[in-house]
Amino acid sequence: MSYAKDRSSARVFPRSFAARKDFWSGILNLEFWMRPTGCAVRREGWPSLPVYCLLSVVCCLSAAAQEPRVINAKMRTASAAAGLANAFHSIQASESGPVWIGYAVPAVPGKHEMCCNGSSGDFSDEGCGRCRLESRQGEDGGQAVKTGEEKTVKLESPSSFLVLYRAEAGKIEKIRTFSPECELDAGGLPFIWLTGAQPAESVAWLSTFVKAEGAVAEGASGDDNLGSSALTAIAFHGDNSAERALEGFAAAGQPERTREHAAFWLGAARGRQGYEALSRLVRDDPDEHFREKAVFALYVSKEPEAVDAIIGVAHHDSSAHVRGQALFWLAQKAGKKAEATITEAIEKDPETEVKKRAVFALSQLPKDEGVPLLIQVAKTNTNGVVRKQAMFWLGQSHDPRALAFFEEVLSH
């Protein structure tokens, strides 16, 4: 594989007004951008410009925008046009020392930030600053570095994200994901940027690490586990192949922790399609322990119907433990639907343990909602164990209404 000329760092967008003016003047110099496409440009006007030439400009600008902000690196580019797996195999065969390899792919819609500590999810609108990829003595890799620069406030979430791999001696050792605005310090190592990576190929490549390690090996966690990191990266791909991969990893027959992680990301990142997959799993999966985890995945889903799915589990699941967990997560959602389902479980569920979990769920509601309901249970429920549980959680609430209720009980 041939590489372009080494670069010490990626291009950074100019900060001063004069520099930005020169930058955009260069961008708008059509002769410069059209030259690689073979299009002739007439200076006297745009109407004669072929449409495909304008599309070529757009493609060039898009590719430039995806290039990462990397410092302290021996930077070069390579093409993944012949296949992403082929590109990696070629690099791994030719690079014996440590090297970072990365590319950009479309991101799933939503407000996501992937930064120095490997986190992914809904965070603030502030940029993540500079991230150190290589560890220093006494530090873990991925440390954030204060640069003294003001962070830029993001008005919209980026449409792409970066997938990075650290390889050494022909073996992938780490997989990391970053938002494109992060500045990455490669610690002086080679950094190979792959152009033309296709999202479906990226999902397939990442899936090989999930399968090779049985997804998430028992006892392993964080960046040290390639399966976990690969599943996270798959979850944020803006491509239907990501849904198919996650559903496959959540299916019966996969390793337990693989299923749990895949289910979590179906709820946390995959929107409507993820919700629909989880609804089927909590209804039909034979594994009680997995259904419990799938209920939590529904809880983190932002789809409005997820609450109804959790209510369905609280009513109909064959396992008392799973029904109790559904009641707990319903309480975290609060709302009238949650209240009605929890109080109905206290009154009608045949299992005392589920009733106790439902009383605890009432204690998790906002105090203005939960305390009056707990007082009502303590006053009127016919099950002594349930009344005792309600009294216990009223005592833990430190609410003046609970104190007044206890005074009333003791005065009789």
C-alpha cells in the first residue's frame, strides 16, 4: 500500500478573521477544486458549469471536513476503496510498531458526544477539547488535556464520528470512538487516516472483534475489552447494518454479556427500530435474566411507547423478579401511567415479593406523588408485610406528612 507524504498534524480551521478569509478564498477558487475532476471553469459565470463538477466540489469539501484534528503524530492517509478489512490487513502487515488507524463514518441521529474517557451518550453542548491517546507514566490513555482555549459551543450534533484503532505487531489492541471536534494527541506515533470507509463495511469489521472475543469476555471491561468497545462503535453508526448487527448480538444463543450490551445500545442509541427490537425481546425471550436487562434498555430508550412496553412487562411477565424490576424502572419515569401500574401491582399481583418491590417503587416517585400513595398503602392494605414495607419507606422519606402520619398512628 502506498501512502501520501507524512504530515506532522491534521489541518486545523483558521482562527483569525484574515486567515479565515484566505481559507475560504482558497475553497471558493473553483479552478483549484475542479482541476482534479477535469472540468473546465469559465470565469465569466457559473451557468455553464456541469452539475457533476459541482458535485465533485461538494464531495471534496465533505472529505476534508471529516479529516480529524490530530497533533503530535506522523500523519498519513490511505484509501479503503478496496475494502476496509483489506486496508487494515495491509497496514497490520506493514507496520510492526505501534500505530493508530482511523476513519470517519456517518453517525446515528441524536445528541451524542464521544470524548477522552471513552464515554458515549447525551452530554453538554461543549466540545471535548484535547484528548491524549497514549498513556504517560502514572496516567491512563485517554486523558483530557487543558489547552487554555475556549471551548466552542455546538449548535447541532455532528453528522459523523471517528473510529480509531491502536495496532501493534500486527494486532489490534484498542478501539476508540471520538466526536470529530475532539483534538487528538497521538503521542508521536504514526496515525494512518483511511479515506472512503463505508459504514456497512465498518460494522462488519467491528463485528469480527465482537465475535472473536465472545463479545464481552467475563471479567473484562472498558477499553481493554475489544468486544465491548466494538459494540459501542457499532451502536453509533448511522446505517441500517448497525441495527441488524445489534439485533443479532442480542439474540438467543449469544454470550450473556454480549446480549446485555447489545440490548442496552438498542435502547440507548437506535431509536424506533431499537425500541421495536427490544419490545419483541422482552415479550418473547425465554431467558428471565436477559428480560430483566432488556427492561432497563427500554427504560433508557427515548421512544414514548417504551413506557407502555415496561407496563406490559409489569403486568404480564411470568417472572416475579422481572415484574418487580419493571415496576422499579417505571417509578424512575414517574407519571400517571407509572403510578397506576405500581398501585395496581400492590393490590393485585399474586406475589408478595412483587408487592414489596412495588412499594419500594412508590418510594422512588417524586415525594409529592409517592408519599401520599405510601400513606394510603400503610393505612389500607390488607397484607401486613406490604403495610410494614410502606411504613419503612415512609420513615426513610423524612417527609413532614410521613411524620404526621406516624404521630396519628401512635396516638391511637
